[in-house]
Amino acid sequence: MHFDYNEEQQLLADSIRRFIAKDYDFDKRKKIVASPEGASDDVWRTFAEMGLLGIPFAPEYGGFGGGAIDLMSAMEAIGEGLVVEPFVATIGLAAQLVARGGSDAQKRAVLPAVIEGRLKMAFAHTEAGARYDLAHAATTAKKAGKVWVLDGEKRVVLGAPLADKLVVSARTSGGTSEPRGISLFLVDRKAAGLNLRPYVTLDEMRAADVTLKGVEVGADALLGTEGQAWPLIEEVVDFATALLCAEAVGAMKHANDATLEYLKTRKQFGVPIGTFQALQHRMVDMVIAAEQARSMACLACAKVDGEKDARERARMVSASKVKIADACRQVSQESIQLHGGMGMTEELKVSHTFRRLTMIAQLFGDAEHHLARFAALDRS
């Protein structure tokens, strides 16, 4: 298969890489991570000016009508640079739910602001005890006259401390783990009764636990049809998973490049350690794992863009995530081991890449979860 990017995709990736090299190098990234916000509004505005935030949205709302394939090269560049701004949380998850499930009025109110960089979002869905079960939702939404009242707790909501609006999943009917009965609501982050407990994740991203106590939203806050959000949630999480796969490829590229450079320059017994055959074999295995991961990321992005059969889309995304998760583990751990003790220090970017790859392997389902999902879909 032909996996090269077209001219527009390559130009976008090159623009992001130039920006990262000039204005988002490792030292500047460390300052951003150490800031109270943990992300940069200037960087977000730059992404908007590049057109990056509008790629996967329809032209009538100010976007470019692209998909995951069009974002692949950009996600690889984001992975290489270890960008901490909430791109997947906003563009890959929350705004996608609005774009795919919202009314025209909701889209016009939200998407142009997202595309212009004026609005960040987060998807509040995961809960205690859910593990990776997307159908698990104990948070409730009850009608009270003309409003909905939301009560419950959400855990590890990626990008929530930076978000202006949240898309919150809540159960309007059915049991805690039933797919049917889940609804989605647009909620302002400053809504009365909504509280956040923010923290920094292992990979230096920002997340929060969200508590909703009697949060009232209007009838116009409901996204899509009441009680029928689960297929949309699964579709959008598959889309975000495909983007993560592409980001992982970029992070693996940096890990491999940094490790190869170290093997060429670090000397032992008077010669570069890269001349030792055992280390050469390990480096080759890392490169092969990254190339295989890139192929699977291409498959995942192609499927979330073009596959009409939801089962087949889910099956291929799970197959891709299994391979990506395995490659994340192999490349990240080998890069640290081949650097020796230096690889664990805060001063080396490769140690931060290790953390990000470790987290990507777990996000939206680890290898074990997706292997079970793939097998279940294969049997049905």
C-alpha cells in the first residue's frame, strides 16, 4: 500500500514541525508544563491560525471537511513535539460529538468558536469502576420542568481544567451498564453545582475529576436523541483512538531518532556503543515496530473515515490499538534501556516521550481490552 502523504498533508506537518522547532522546543515545553494552566493559549491560537483546528469539521461551520487521514501527519508532528495542548480532548472528542450528534443550532454555536481557537472542550464520560466500558454511566439526568438536572461523578476527564464547555454523558433510562439510555449534554464549565478537581497526569497533560450536584441545563443542551448516545460515543471514541495511534507514531519516531543518535555518540571501550551487534539488533526491532505501528495507524484512520459498517470499523480500530499499544511499550522501554540511567532523567526528552507512549498505550483501552473487543466482534 502507498502510505505517503499528499502535498497538503505534508505541508501542514512541515509547518507544525517548524513551529515546534522554533517556538515549542523542549525547554519551552517544560515552561508551559510548569505553568499554572499547563498549556499555552498562544500555542492554541497558532494552531487555529494554521487551520489545524478546523480540519475535521464541515465547511459550513468554518472547517475544511477533512477526516482522520487528513490529521495523520499533524498528529505525528504533535507526537514528536510532545504537545500538551488539549487537541484530542477538544478536536478529537468533545467537538466531534457536537459535529456528529448536535443540531444545526448547536453546531453553529460551538464549532466556529472551536475552529477559531476561542473555545476549548472536554468529554466527561469515564466513571469509577467503568474501566474501558463505554456503556457504563451511573451519572443521571432527570427532567424537571423545562430543564435537565445532572448528578454524578466523572473521573480523569482529559482537558477539563482547560475547557470552556464540557460534553457530559448521563443516564436518562436503563441500568448502569446498558448501552441504551445514555444521553449527552452540553454543560458550561462554570455552571452552578459543577466542580473540578484538577491534576497533572503522568504524561504532563491536565485532567480533572468532575462532580455534578444538581447541575441544571436547558432543553437545548441535549445533544442528539435522548437515550441513544451510545453508538455516537463509540464512533467518536474510535475516531479519537485513531488520532492517538497517529500521535504514537510521531512519539515513537522521536524515541527512535534520539536513541539512534545516542548509540552513535556514546562510547564504551573506545568505540560507539552502536557498533555492538546486540544493540544494533535491538535498534532494528524498534524501527520495525514503529513502521508496523504506522501501517496500523493508517488503517485505523482510513476505517474511521470511510467504513460504514460500525462493527468492522470497531474491529479494525481495536486491531490497530493492540498493535500500537504493543509498539508503544516496546519502543518506549527499549529507548530508556539503550540510554541507560540517563534515559530516566528529567533533562532528557526521551524520558518524557516514554511517559506519553505509556499513557497512549492505556488511553481508550489497553491492548488486553482491545484484543477482547476484537475477538468478540470477530465472533459475532
